[in-house]
Amino acid sequence: MTAPNLVIRAKQVVLPQGITAASIHILEDKITTVANYEDCPPGCDLVDAPDSSILMAGLVDSHVHVNEPGRTDWEGFETATRAAAAGGITTIVDMPLNSIPPTTTRAGFAEKLAAAKSKCSVDVGFWGGVVPGNTSELAALLGAGVVGFKCFLIHSGVDEFPNVTEEDLRIALPELTRLGAILIVHAEVPGPISRTGIPAYHSAVENAATAHDNRVLPISPHRNVCATEYETFLASRPRAAENEAVELMIKLAREFGTRVHIVHHSSADALGELRAAKTAGLRITAETCPHYLTLAAEDIPDGATEFKCCPPIREQENCEQLWAALGDGTLDMIVSDHSPCPPEMKLRESGDFLAAWGGISSLQLRLPLVWTEAQRRGHSLEDLSRWLCAAPAQLVGLQNRKGKIAAGFDADLVIWDPQRQFTVAGQQLHHRHKLTPYEGKTLSGVVAKTFLRGRKIYDDGEFVGEPRGLLLTRTASTSSSESNL
Ligand SMILES: [Zn+2]
């Protein structure tokens, strides 16, 4: 066998079969061998991780809103992928909306690829979108390399990416099944939300005009609500909206045989249905996000719109049920749903939860956020690696290449210290915008070094080298390949 040109070794390496001391032999961009710790051939570069640190596969984040082209002032490929590298993430998958154009046509995807070219510090894959009337585009989008498709069952927040109804899905799903493509779903339906009587605002312009301090809204002859109280926002996005949406998607997955995945799941009341569907053998998976697992509605101050996202952060009791569902496999993975916007769209001055943009930026913080709470609950590093690396890689068809440390896989690796603590300071994050609901939180887990396909890209606070992230496109012939576009 050809000698490696790089060996990275550690006393604690997270491998699919458990945690052990090991030397990872790397030739160019691939792992060639997982060897004994002492096995380090002479003449190759050696990176020796400190005894206290963990060597793990680079994280995969399958839910990131990069917003370029068209809304690059919200984030962009350059800042998003640098934040990823600093957070130990070596692959992100971009969402098809908030960019203009959205990735709902072959032409829109071409614009997205052109915008991302030569700017990415980590590897980037792309979701396409299912919107009313674009069924004829789906085959071309898949052929051009999207990893699968996303849809909304409720207003997406931007007008150029309209939501679908059950009727629309009955047109799109047979095509998705025929193509063997996965559908990922924003699972809230409008019915229970409109029945609350609390108004929802979608357009950013309309929102800024609407918001003012302590806005009180009469929602029935007997009841007023105050837009600056978190409770009002939480009441406006009830669990029933998620529960009914999950129910609908289970029904349609059963009827059409489509592979379905529920994104950013929040309502604990739907976990039983999900569990039953999985037990019955349906091809359905679900993710949740750090904010649903580390924050609680009871603790959110009035006017703190940096905590607004959809579906909302719910009560502590709900949060504990989500952790239990991760433990028993009902929820499969934890991804960021990094969804930034310019800080003024958060309307922090008026503190109007109903009019503020919904979305939380947490790409760079996913590892320490999840680890801090996971270890408190007795979850292992193997669990962490499955939720943050292997499961999201599998979701997007990269399970033979990313998300694990194994021979033949990309040499995407992160060295991090699980015990070292730090305090979150938004100004020090590499996201384009610094407003964060985690400001001032003390977290465990500091990323020391990140390697992308055998090259160091991040080293103790410094970025190394030019951006060399690949744009990963799924080719028609295999389900897990790539090209360097
Ligand atoms: Zn999202």
C-alpha cells in the first residue's frame, strides 16, 4: 500500500465501532488506514492531538441557509463556510430558499453554483425546492446535482418560495418517488395557526412598518395580546400546527412511498406518531436543532427577538422529550437550521416578536451547544458523532464518503477539547451578523483544528490557506458522488 503523506493521531478517536487511541493514515484527500496509535510510518507529517482532546469526523450540517445570491447581505458562502470551518464542520448543505433566485429551477441552481464558486472554505452541497408548479423541473435539478428537495407547508417567509398544499404534493410526490429523491419538509400547517387569531406577518417591509413598542393586538372580543411578549409568539405557533403536518406527511409517505424527512422538529406531541411510523417501517426520518434542545420558552425575556424562529422554541418539558426522542432514535440528527438576517430585521428596538424575522444563527456553535447539554444528560461521544456527522451525511447521500472516520472516506477531521469551556461572544463569531440568543452562555467544547480532505483549514482561531471547498453535486450515475465545479 502507498505510504501516507499525513498521519493524525489521538488517544481518543471516535470511530464507528467506539472510542479508541488510533493513528489516521491519510494520502492526499482520503483516509487510507485506521491504524494502531503507535503505527506512524517514518517520513510523513504527523499531527499529534493533545491527550485531553477528541479526534472526530468533520461535522456535516445538512440544514444551512446561506442566502447567496440575492441576499448575500444576510450571510453568503464566504462567511458561512468560514464559520463552519471554525465550528469543526467540513460539509454544509445549502437550503433552496432566501437566495434570489431560489433553487427551484435548473437555471436558478446554475446561478447558485456560479455564486458559490471559489468562495467556500468547506465542502458544500445543495437542496432543491418543491414549489407549486415546478414538478417538471425536478428531474433536471436532480440531474444537475441537488441532493434532494425541500418544501414548506406554510408561508416560507419569502414570497419567491411559495408553500405547497396537499393538492400540490399529490402532483409532486409521484415524480419524487419515480426519481428516488428525498423530500424534506417544513412541517407546520396553517390551519391551527390562523385559528389562534394572532396575526402573522411575512414580508420584511410590511413588518418594519408594523412594529412599534408594546403593540397590543385585540385578537378576540375578550382577549388582547402583546407583541413583545414571547408567550404571544409561542401561542401563535401552536404544537397542533406541527402535529397535523407530521400526520399529513406520514399519510402521504405511506400512500406514495416517497422518502420523507421532517426538518427542525420541535413539537414533542408529534413524537409518538413519528415513532409509530418508523416502527411500521415507513421511510421517514426527522431532525431537531440546538435551539430546541438548549433553550426554553420560560427563560426568554420580553422583546428578545433573537430567540424567534419557526417552529418556536417551546417549554422546558418539551425540550426534555426531544432529548429522550434522540436517545431512543425517534429523532435522527441535530442540525443547525442556521438562518441569519441583517440585525435590523430582528426589530430588536421595538422587540415585536410577531413582526421580527424568524431565524437563529448557530452554525459555528452547534458542536459545543449540543455537547454541553448532551453530556449533562449522559449521552456519549458516539451519540454526538452520530447526530452531528454520520446521520446528516446519510440524509444527503454522502454516507460512503463523509461523516465517519474509516478507510476510503474523505479525510475530514476535527480535533476538539470536550472539557475546555468558553463564553459565547457574538462579536467573535465568524457569521456575517453577530446577534445571537447564546450571547454570554458558557459552553463546553472548543474546536482546535479542522481538516478538510487532508488539509488543515482552521488552527486555533486562524484560517489556513485559500478556500478549497468543493461544490458537491450528486451525479445521475451514483447516489453519493461529487464533482469539483
Ligand atoms: Zn431552515
